Amino acid sequence: MIEAIRSVFSLLLGAGLMALGVGLIGILLPIRMGAEGVGPQVAGYVMSAYYAGFVLGSLYAQRIIQRVGHIRAFAAFAALLTAAVMVHALVFDVVLWGLMRGVVGLCMAGLYAVIESWLNVRSSNELRGQVLSLYTITIYVSSSLGQLGVNLDDTGGIQLFCLGALLTSLSLVPVVLTRVSGPELGHIRSMSLGELFKASPLGTVGTAGAGIMSGSLYGLGAVYGTEIGLSVFENSIFMGAPIVGGFLLQWPIGRLSDKFDRRTVLFGVLMAAVAAAILMSVFSVGQGGVILLAVANLLLGGFLATIYPTAVAHAFDYIDRSQMVAANSGMLLAWAVGATAGPMICSSVMGLTGPSGLFVFIAAMSVLLAFYTRWRMSRRAAKPADEQSKFVPVPSTSAIAGALDPRADPLPEFYYEDQDPGDR
């Protein structure tokens, strides 16, 4: 483990600083908009612009990386990200904020692609699983701490925006100065969403549904907290909880999906998300206190965070290994499209029903996806557990990364655990 950390420490440090800054800005914006009297529907549009930018970044960032290389691409994306954050501090205008939020999403897609492809290709087969696990831990922990960073100063000033910009700009230093050379670049292989849906309907719909629900929770959760009267500190605890939940539940849910039919596990996770969302919709601060509210959100966020990797693992059970990187890229795109639409639709629901409409919407989407899962179970027989691909607990960031080097193994080595080398 020490060898794994040492080999990619500078890259992980850059990723951690980046996630800290973006996590801080992600909670600061809805709190600030709430304080300025911006309605939940408009705030939802602004926050969903991040995922729209992420879609564009998923489509075009790879070309930029191929053209100029990993280090120059990282520097360009980080500089543009920092500039977009600073624009938020200089001008309060919801239209401009929405545009800048889209720029942030585009840059983050590119930054994740740089870091993840770099880690994947430059890690040895023996250490790759440990390295990607360290990366996942880094992203979750840094994002949680970024949420708490909103308590460091007044949300009405520019200081927290400056802090976010400072962190994103500092992420440049360890990456640009790293002695780990960037991967050689190759050609990108593609797989259309139509081909992906034909190969795995549930995998495609499941990732899109995960995006709709996760995008709504993270885009509008702080708006909900402001609407029900949570203080800035309480809101940071409330919004940090689902990130912690996602980190804690990844491994146990993943192990279950490796031992049983993934669709059964996915159905159970969705029903658990329904229960947690309904609990959240009837909660109020006076009834249970902020701690119980945060615990319920921790469970909801944890269940939602496992939908994406479970759906991806299910899709991999029916996709040829040579197409897995391209399929992963397509599923990320489906997730990002869902995450763009989710906050926009959900904010309209909140405008009609009040703050609790956020969790009513998530519960309704979970029910619909659960019904679709059950229907798909009647249409295709389950694969035996020993023929399933391995579940990999990763954040839904940038699965396009591996496509940047065709010489790289299509999947990390730990995808092939317990398989005979001749079956690879």
C-alpha cells in the first residue's frame, strides 16, 4: 500500500485539492442563491448546468487531451475552472452563474479524464486495484471536507469563492511538477447509446436513472436545507452525509452484487432508496433534529451512490471485454444526461409541492426504476454468479479515461480476479 501511495502521490494530491475546491463551491452556490431569494426552480436550472457541461466535457475533453497531452490539458482545465469560480465571486447573476456552472462541469470532466487515465495506465497491474481504491477514497473524503469548508467564513462574501479558486489552482502544482510521465496517447474507441442499450437495456436505463436521482440530490439538497431553515453549518453536515454514505455502502453492496443476481440487488437498493426518500419527505428539523435528518440523508445518498456502479457491473456481464471501455464511456454519458435533466425537473416539482418535493421526486424515480428492473428480470435469465464481471466501487466521474490509451488493458487487473488467465 505504501508503494502504491508513493507511486501516484502527486496525482492523488492534485485530485484531492481539486475535489476540495469543487465540493466547497458546490454547496456554497445554492446556499448563496437561497440567501439572495432565488427560487428553487431557478436554482435547480443553475445547478443542473454543471451536468450539462459535464456532458460536453465527456464528449470533447478527450480530443483536447489527445491534442496537447495530459499535463497541458490538466493545466488548461484547472486554469479555466479557477477563472469560472472567480466569476461567481465577482458578479451575482443567475444566468451568468449558470453559464459558469456549465464551464465548471466541462472542466471537471476533462480533469477527471486526465487523472483517471494517468492513474490507470501508469499503475502496475499488481498495484492498480489499490491505486484506484485510493483515488476513490481521495475523491469521497475531499468532497466531504469541501462541504464542511462552507463554515469557514460568511457565505455572503467573496472569501469562500476565493478559497475554492485557491484550492483548484493549487491542484495544478503537484500535477505539473510530478515526475510520473503522462501516458502515450492513442485513438478513442466509441460505442453509441443505441448499441449500449441493445446490449444491456437495464444497465443503460439504470445509469441514467442514477444520474437523475443523484443529480437532484446533490444539485438541490442544499436548496432544500435552506428552505427548511437549516443553518450553514447544519446544511454542510446535511450535504456531507450522503457523500459519506456513498463511500460506506459501496463495498458491502458491491460484494452482494458479486454473489447474487445483480438485478435482485439493484431492486433491493432501489426499494431501500424509496424508504429513505419517503422518510426524508416527512422529516422536519423539529421532529427529529438535524442529526437524524443527516443520518437519513446518509442512507439515501449511500443507496443512490451504489446504483451507478451496480448498473455498470450488470452491463459488463453482457458486453464483450474489447468494448468495455467504450461502454463505460457511454454509460457515463447516460448518467450525465440524467443528472442534467434531474435537477431541472425536480426543481419544478419543488416549486409546486414545497421543499419535500425533492424526496418525493427521488422516491417516485426509484419506484419507476425498480419496476423496470423487475420487468427486465422477466425478460432475461440471470447469469451465474461465477460468470459475472467484478463490481468496482468507483465514483461516477469520468469513465472515459481508459479510452485514451489503446495499449492499456481494457479493464483494471482486479476486474479479472478469480478468472483463469486463458479466459481473459
